[in-house]
Amino acid sequence: MAVEVELRCTESFGKLLGKLFHSGMPLAVDPDNLAELPCADCKRRLRQQGRPVRFVLHRYNAIGELVDTSIVE
């Protein structure tokens, strides 16, 4: 049975950024094995606040938890 995990921005009203699919077997969550997705809404919001932002990258673990957000200026 395949399991689908949605990766959503926590700042942009839950906007869907991507999906992960896995076999449904129990997962070992490795802190170094992260999905990194750019978020255009967060970038736009920060630019409107006057910050010179090039990228906002959200990082998620294998079970879809937001682990980190990086702002690249």
C-alpha cells in the first residue's frame, strides 16, 4: 500500500509545495535525508517587507514534517 505525504508551507495558508510517496513500510527518519522545496509565497512576502530575498527553501523529512527554513539573500 503506497502512502502519500503532502508537503505544505506553514506560512502560506498551507499551500501545497510537493508530495512524497513511499511504500507504507515504517520509515526511519534520517535528519540528513531531507526534501528541499522553494516557496514563492514566502519569498514574495519577505520581498514586500523590504528584504532582498533570492530564495526561501523549506526542508521536510520523510514523514512530511517541516524541519528547517532557509532564506537565501
